[in-house]
Amino acid sequence: MADLIDIADLSAGYGRIEVLHRVSLTVREGEIVALLGANGAGKTTLLSTVMGLVKARAGSIAFDGAAIASLDTAEIVRRGIAAVPERRQLFGGMTVEENLLLGAYGRADRNGVRNDLAAQYQLFPRLRERRHQLAHSLSGGEQQMVAIARALMARPKLLLLDEPSLGLAPLMVEQIVQCILDLRARGGTILLVEQNARAALGIADRGYVLETGRITVSGKASDLLDDSSVQDAYLGGRGASSRAMEERIRALADSYRGTTRK
């Protein structure tokens, strides 16, 4: 698989504060790559820099073979990257369908937009039922579905997901996980920022750990699950409910991969 995005020696920050220090990572076509880290590690800053919201101070970002670090956000979206921000950031006073159509604001192909809207309702049947409701009236999980569907309306080659399980009940977390697996099964490529390390590594192909703006560990997701330093820092102890959810997520991932873990 070819690298869809290649980030090399990237440094970025705000004012005099440098948050990212020579960060390097890649995401290949068709992969789910998990980016783990504590609050303040720089995960959101990394996604914001990829999207052009924060300017790189050093290093490079290549997407689909072309340098994008100097481009503005609108052009980056046109090139094929879309982001689902932390806490969703919907327009609460607009309907579900109006929020979705905003995701296609840069497109002029009306028939394509209409077809993609129908495709999102097929992927998220609950949104079809809620399409005329105001976004602020939805549950947290439904709002997350709207945020993902809105990003998909831009027809991205790469989807950036920032904490999609934040604040959601376990059952809704599983539904969002299934949605992410569905997207990958349809040929999508995803960079997943997530504090729920077990859920992220359970569905990812590879993973990176970001600590105070630096990549400290990287490798196959299955290897990171077994890495003692990752376990101590991010996985912690597991209660019965946590183990049960982990097993269900693994079973979901295995069903999409067509394999069975032992």
C-alpha cells in the first residue's frame, strides 16, 4: 500500500509555544491508524496542522504525493482531507440535513451531492429519521454521526477523526466503532485520534503514541496492545464491563478482516 499522507519532522505551535517537535508519521491507503496520547500531548494540534488551521514551523506534510503544508484549509479539503473535530462542532440551530449539506459547500455537482446525501442516510439510517430535527436536539451519539456524515459529504480520501467516542455511552461507542469499520470496508483511510486506547487499537492497523509533542512509540496496533509501556500509560486496569466491550470491538474488527483472533 502506498502512503496517502507522509508527515516528516513536523514542528508546530501557538505563538512562542512549540507543541509539536519533529513529529513523523504515515498513513497508507486503506488503513486505520490510531494516534494515542494524554490530554495536552499535541494530538489535536497535529490534526489542525494537517488541515492548515495551524501553520507548520518546520518539516513537511505530503498528501497523495504533493506538499500541502503551505496550503489554506479550503484547498486542503478540496485536495481530499476532511476532519471530524473534537466535540463535533455542529451548527445546533440548523437541521441535520442542513449540517450535512454544509460538508459539501465546496462542491458544484448537485446530482453528486444529492447522491452522497442519500448515501449518508444509508450509512446512518437514524439520521434519515432525524433529518429535519435541529442538531442541538440530538443525543451525543447522533451528533457524532452527523459530524462524520458531514465530513464524508466532502468525498475525502483521508478522514481525520478527533476523539469520536468522547462523552458517549459504551453502546454508542460500539456503534461509532462499527461506523469507522464500515468506512474502511468501503475503501476509506482514517487517522483516528482517541483516548479510548483499547477501542482505537482494537480496530486500527497501526498506531503511534504522542507524548508532549513527540512520537515515542509506534508499530502494529496488536503490538502496542501488548507493549508494557503503552499498557501502563494508556490501558490501565479493566473491569468486567471494559473487558466485555473490548471483546465486542475485537469481534467487530475480526468480522471485517475475515479472521479470528485466538
